[in-house]
Amino acid sequence: MNYLASNWRRLVRYTEGGHLPIDNNAAERAIRPFVIGRKNWLFSDTPKGATASA
């Protein structure tokens, strides 16, 4: 409740504007390949190593 009370002005401004999306699905989809690949690329020290693990 404290968080809501302290950010109430921003929430009202956001809802009154109406031009901003309520979700961030586009941003999530854009970074997904990097997040999924992060574990795969962890031990790829060289380009050859990355190619071998691909």
C-alpha cells in the first residue's frame, strides 16, 4: 500500500495518457534470444568454441 500511495501521481498520469502500452511484450520478445542464449554462450571463449557448440 505504501508503494501505491507513493506512486499514485505517476499511476494517474499513466492511465490518463492512454498512449503507452500496459505490457512490455514487445521488449520481452526482443531480448528473448539473448536471454535464452546466455547459458549456451557462457563457456564460449572463442568464436570457434561458439561455432562448435551451436
